[in-house]
Amino acid sequence: MHLKNTLDKEVTALVQLRYEGGSYNPNRIKLAPYQTVAIDIRKLRDAQQKDIRGGVMPTNVESGQIAWFEEEVGSLIGRAEVANQEAAMASSFSCGECICGGLVYDSCAMTPPSGEAEVGQFGYMFAPSVMKRDCHYVQYGPYSPTSAINWSSTNTTVVTVDGSGIETAVAPGSAYILARFSEIGGYNYSCAAIYANITTSATCGVQCTTPTGETTAFGGWADSDNLPTVAKWNQTLTPASTSFAGRTVTERDPGGSGPDTCYFNGSAFAPQTSISGGTWSVDANNQWGSDYVGWTPGAVTYYRDQGRAPCGTFITQRMVIDCVTGEQTYSITFPSLELDIQPLLVISRRAEGQASRTWP
């Protein structure tokens, strides 16, 4: 098939190859000013490359129909040529069935129809596509819109979109991303194009960013708080590339703690088998703390005097981070916290960290 651009500007052609059981739909074909292009249909078939609908032309196709359309009236001349060397025959065809010779708008969609992002993410999430039809209501496409796209968001406090379609997730919530453009919707009696204004949309949901985990570092003993047997642990949320500053983390009790081997019936201290339920703010360095882990000095002395040492307990801890849509779990460590009393030492463990000291 040969296509020639008759204008002194770039134009596009739309082509469909029809055969028994289906069709092959190449993407737009661009032609430079006055350019002529030749399309080898056999090579298209043998290349087995997917078309814009994700299909390929079967390798056994030997015959069919060719349909081509211009996207600007009067811009193209087309001709199909068929040669059979064995039969010493050649044919050439150039005819049109639709009066004005162009395709018109049929339907549109946004791909994907919906999507989700985390706060701070940005990029291309959605793309509008257009289906067109000929005068026999045969569909072509999907193609990208031919005119400039006007992008907008229905809730810019949640997600914004710039003029090129790049979305930026601002805060948790939901918004519609709108794409507005124009397409040829029909032709008048003199084959002048009549344009239709098209709007398509997709739903964008923005979620709070959740840490992938946290690291633990020993922050010293709580001597200044008169708790020399209690270790302080400071945590850093990960990944470092994401800021969680200004949010709060809270420890929850998922169960599965203990037993407390220091405790006995009639003990002066209650068994330590659950966390206290503290809440901390995350600073500009993604750090929170300190998380105090250890027996009080009174409990250490008491259990040693009762002959219970060595003894201890472990406590499972579930860490959550705040979000306007509800708190989100980012870490459950088993065991998270361990508190040991030795005859001479006190030992504190949190996640991967361990600290011990001789006391008194």
C-alpha cells in the first residue's frame, strides 16, 4: 500500500488490515510534507508485532482488505497494489466508500480507569485514548487524542496534575483526573470537519506513605530519669528517601507476649506481658524515641532478693503510624522487647539491638 501526503505539513494516516476472523490495527502513520510511504503488508504479517489492540496478524493470512483514512480532509492519496508473480498478475486499487473520507469520534476512555498512589509520588498515571469509526460504523483504534489535552484535577488538595499530564500525590483522599480535548465528530455538507469537545476521567486515590520498617539504635541508660536499669532505644523509619516528619507512631499490643519468668504468685510486681502503649512524634530525620525497655530498679532488686534471677520476659510489639484514613501497621517483631535480670547484669533488647550493664 502506498500513501502520499499532498500537503506541505506533517499529517497522519490510519490503517486497518482486515482478514477472515479479525483485523490488524497499526498505530498512526506519520507522513512528512509531500512524503510518500510504502507499507509492505506481508512484512507486517511476518514481523508478528502486536498492534495497538495487542493482537498480531496470523501467519497464515494470504488475503483480505485494506482500509486507510486521513485525519485531515484532502491530505492523502492512497493506493493498494497486489502482485502474484507465479500467475504473472498485478492489480492496483484506489477507491473510497465514505463521502468525506475521514473517520469520526466514536468513544473515549482513560487507561487505567483508576489508580492509587502514595503521598509524594509523581509521574504519568493515566492516558486518554479514542476510538474512531468510519461511515459503516467500523471501529478503529484506540488512538491517542489528536489535539492538545487540557489536564485538571477535581481536588488539588489531594492530587495535582500539570499541563503534560504528570500527577503529584499531595495528601490522602480521592480525586478525578480529567482530560479534555477535541476530535472530529462529523462533517457538514461540504465535508468540513465539525469538532466535538471530549472529556474523559479516571479516579485517583492517594494513600498515606507507609514505612517499610525501622532501625533501632541504643540511646544510653535512663540514669537521668532515675531508671539506671532501663535502656533507651531510638528508631529511624525507613526508607530514608521518604520523609515521615510530623507524623506520630504508636505501639500496639498484638498479643503473644511472655511468659514472665520473674513473676510468681504473690509477687509484689505485676507480670510484664504487655507493652505500655506509648506514642511518639517523628522528627525531621525520620527518628522517633526514646522507647524505654527494662525492669525498674525496684523490680530488679526485689526479684534478685527473691532468688528469681536469672529471669526475664519478652513482649511483642506492633508499631503503627498515623494517617487520616486510619493508622497503618508497619512493623511487627517477635519478640520486639526483651527484659532480663541476671545476678549481676541487667539486659535490654529491642528488635536487633542489645545493651547490658552491671547494676548496681
